[in-house]
Amino acid sequence: MTAWTTRPETADDVAAVREINLAAFPTALEADLIEALRADPEAWIDGLSLLSVAEDGRVAGHALLTRCRIGAEPALALAPCAVSPSYQRQGAGSAAVRAALDAARALGENTVVVLGHPSYYPRFGFVRASTLGIRAPFEVPDEAMMALTLDPDRPAPAGTVHYPPAFGIDD
């Protein structure tokens, strides 16, 4: 497995992040979502867009955490996460996700939600959100909506997740 370097996104990385998301997904929806989140000062949190970088300096993976709410309490949404196809299944995505979660923990954040593959995200400590009293604002398989508390001494808020407007989810 490759040893990945991770770091926060800089202004010079915006094009590379877009390219990774365009390559990793079948449409431009995720790449466009990132741009919309960057433009939303209530959603975007500097330092929570993390990259994994290959030995040659090329950006290989990306994980983004933005502000959402659970009920009225602040939380973070992990989405999107992407890896350039040439680096997939080599740990670049895991490195970016771990770096993002570490950065959020360092900022004093507590709860992160993700809608994702139930066999992938538990490796980072995510559990079914329903076990914490957290609900998606739309129909989703229970095992796909997950949550993580970054501080074991602080409980996760219970309630419905409210995503930033860029996600296009009316709640």
C-alpha cells in the first residue's frame, strides 16, 4: 500500500479537485456540488477539504466536510469523496477521509454524517445513524446513512439532517 501525503486544499488545487471528481463519477454533479459548496460561506469550512497526494506530487484523492445541521445542532457532512481512477484501491481515498476527520476533530467538531457504502465507511468508525437517533431527510436504506462522533465524551445530536442548499435537498 502506498504511503500517502495528505494536506488541506489550497486555491491552486481547485482545478485538480474538479478533475478528480469528473474522472471518478459518471456526471459532473459532484464536481458542481463542490463548487456550489465553496461559494456558500455557511457550508464551507476552511481546512476541511483534504487531499491525498501521490509521491510525484499529483493530487490523487479528495474528501470534503461541510457544515450541515442535525436538528438545530451543527454537524458535518462528508461528501463528496473521490479518487482519481488511476489511484483507486490504493488507499488514497482512505487517507483523505482520515485526514478530513482528523482536521475536523482538531477544530472541535463532533458529529459527521455520510450517505455511503455500508462496507466502506465503518472502517473509519461510522455506525448506522439511526442508532444515534439521526435521520436522513429522504428515504434511504438504514445501513447507508451513517454517523460518527469525533469526541467520545460528547453525544451526537438526534434529529433530521439538514444539508446545505447546494445539495438540492428540500427539508
